[in-house]
Amino acid sequence: MVLQQFCVAAHEYSWIAVVKETVLNDLYYTAKEAQEKLGLSKAMFFRKVNQGLIPKMVPPGMKQGLYPKRDIDALVLSMTAVFEQYNKIVFSRSSPADQLEEMNIGIRCFGQDFITPLAERIAFQSKSEYTFHSLKVNGQVVGYISMFRFDDAFLDDLLTGRKLEREITEKNVYPFERLKPFSIYIDVIAVDVLLPIHLRQLYAGIMLSRFVDMLSNMITNDYQISHVYTVTTTVEGDKLVKKLGFSLMQGKSIAPGRIAYQYVLDEQGFAHLQSMSRRGQSQRSVYV
């Protein structure tokens, strides 16, 4: 009798375990299944998990994490939609209409007080056609980059913090000229904060890849750019420029919260730039 009760209990436990496993299989992917669904490398998959970009849960009594199918499937659909739009993604010099959209993105990212008025932006672009470049998806601006050529004194004022970017005037802006050595200053790299985080990361990666392509092509066509400078004010900005190969200008900035960086475009720097360009061409989807 006792043995019979034990057998019944064992059978019920086994049945419950089967039901539990079936329910979990219906609702969740394993890490390997989710990774394959998203088309990510193992390292990239777990990096996105650790960043909180891929939802994960650990059921009671289990050690291995599971991944909700509804969330993974939604990410797959989102990524598929982006890839279908890829041929409609354009990185180009900004038109006046683009600059108006860029202003709105800048205001959302940095606040009204730090954004150059439209009339001045158009004047900057007229004086140096390379000043503003935007990334557009289906004709809508999703991000932009601004860069300038200044004289050495004004550039040094920006790097040290004696002057701020909102103090740039038309007279400070110089055109990019072939066959003459000069440096450039990256003022803004911005992606619309209203976009979902995975799209912000995707578009930022595409924009930077296209920007690197552009710099490489300019140098190949005798634009003698010797240095690229920028100033960061956030931890995210620091991480980004270091990832791109910029080096810290130790003690350059005297203003709290502003950190100056430089990228030297010597033979080694140009080789690294070309390497990034090739890597960007072979991995246009930075999400993957």
C-alpha cells in the first residue's frame, strides 16, 4: 500500500514536471534558442542581456535564465523592419530642412540653451559644406553629426573650456580645403532620444560607420586632416570616443565636467580608420 502511494506520488510529480516544462517551452526560449532567433553571436547576445536590452527571467528552482518568447519575437520583428529599411537609410550633408529636424533632436538631447539657432546653422553650412551631416530613415532625420574647422586659438579655447560650443560664430568657421593641413573638431554626435534604445544604438552605429567612411574618403582625396578633436561631458561620450580610438588630452580642459580628446591621423591612425571603415562595411548591423 505504501509502495503504491509512493508510485502514485512519483507519477503525479513526474506529470507536474512535464506540464511545467511544457508551459515553460511554450512561453520561453533558452539562451541558445533566443540567440539563434536574434542572429547574434554568443558574446553579443549576453552583452545585450547584461545591458538589459534583452529581457531575461530565472524561474523558481532553476539556475539557467529563460527569455520570454513574446519579447524575443518582438525584437526580431523590430530588427527585421529596420533591415528592410536599410536601403532607405541615407547619411548625407544636411539641407536646411534637415537642420530644422536636427535642432529638434538637439533640443531633446541637450536642451534649448545649447542649440545653435537655425539661421546660424545654415550660415555655418554655407561657409563649410561639411559642417552638418544627418542620418535619415525613410526621409526622416534620426541623428546627426556636426564638425568644424577652426583656427588654432579658437580650437584651443574650446578644448580648454575657455569657450563653449554655443559661442561659435560664423567668423570662427573655416572651409575644408584640399592640399592644406588642418584639424577638425567634432561638436555633436546625437541620435533622437525618442527612439527605442535598440534603434538608437543601431542608428548611432550606422551613423558612425558612415562618418568614418566619409573621413577615410576625404583623406584619400587629399584633405590633409591631421587631427580630430572633441570634448565629452558624459560617461557615455567617454566610452564612445575611447572605443573609436581617441586618446585623452591629459590636463587640457580646465572646465569641470569637460574632457578633451584627440585622434591623431598619422599613418597608424589612418590605418585604424580604414580598419573601422572595413569593419563597418562588413557589419552594417551594429545590433548584430
